[in-house]
Amino acid sequence: MVSHKKWYTIRQGLFYIFAVSSGAKPAKEFENESGLPMMWLTCLFLRQFSRLLVQIQQKACILTIILIIAFHFPVQAQPQTKYEREFRVHSDKVPSNAKHFINSLSGVSRVRWYQEQGYMTLSFEAKFNLASKRYSIEFNKEGAIEDVEKETDIKALNDTTRQMLLRALGSLFSNFRIQKSQIQWVADVEAQRQLILEGRSNLPFTQNFELIVTASDRNQRANFEVLINSSGNILSSRKIVARLTDTLEY
């Protein structure tokens, strides 16, 4: 902390430098007013000013160290909360372009449409079977594809991928149980069609893994939805507060 006396000395020194350099006041007057030689005034100012610079540099160094630690050792984020209500809807409530995409997939059977209402979101989801695999496709309220998810058994994944996912979950929870695992694809319409029908695509796409796990939260068991990318980085972790499904059949 810079004392009042030091600030006064620095202020007077700056005033002295500007006044003398501009010719507004002769240097001899400063000597008469202070009773000190002009050289002493200059040295005193420079000493106090140099101390101030040292203090500023020290604080800047401390701030730099704090920022480095913050970026290299980030605090683990707490899971967010996912509010969701899911219920069956008739196909005539679904955007036409969403239905058109589903109809373009040959071999699809048992298509069931759902509407999902989140805290501030609304979307539609088509669930169906294809080649003994269960798929779900999420569309926004305009009918554009948001992502495709294919249910998979985590034990069916290769060992490298499986261990990567377990390490990521272990960084969030000390004790957990995987209830459901899905491969998620994010891509444009044509790439999604290829991925669903052929399991591969020559077009760009992003592959993630969505896992529903049961883990402890404040000494209570709860369900969490965790999204992990193909590099093992956690993209999101959300506690599922409500996931209500109306089983009414159409």
C-alpha cells in the first residue's frame, strides 16, 4: 500500500518536472519553497516513484500467477440441472420436414413421436428400430435435425473407448452406475442419413457419447446425463430432475 506521504512526494515531483520543463516556474523557486536543493528533490521523487513501480510489478506478477493456475488447473464444474418433460404426440403434431426425413429412411419400423419440453426449450424426438438397433433423432421446433443417437452397450465399445469414458465419469463421480449409453452424431442431413443407414459417412460429422448414470449427489442417488466427446472431454453434465413420459399409444 502506497502511503499518503509517498503519494504527496510523487505528486510534487511530477508537478516539479512539468513546471520546470515547460518554463512555467523556475527551478530556483522550488529550492526556496522546500529548503532543499533541486537535485535532492529530483532524487527523492525518483526513489519514491521507483518504489511505486516495484509494488505495481509485484502485484502484476501475482495476478499473472493466479491466472496461469486458473487456466491450467480449472475448478471442476458442478453438474447442471436438466428439467425435462417428455410425452407422446401424434405425428400430425410434428413438423413436416421432420416426418419427411424419417420417411426417407428405408427399413425403419415402429416410429414413435415424442415432444420434449425443457425449461426454455421445445423439441420433437422420433424413436424407432432399424436393423435391430434402437435410434432416436431429435428435431428442433422447426423440424431441423439437432442430433441422432444410437443406443449401444458400453461393453460393445472397444477397450480404449470404454476406458476413456470410464475415466471421464470417474472425474465427476466417485461412485456411479451406467444405466444407458448412446452414440451421438451431429452433422448435416445427408451425413446423418448415411450414418443411420450405413454406419459411416464420407461427409463431416462429430461423434459424441451420451451416458445416463446413477450417482450420488449430496448423499442421495440421482440420475445424470453426461455428454463426452470422442477425445474424452466432458461437454456437459446435467442432473435429471424430471423425465416424465406419457405412454399413451396412437
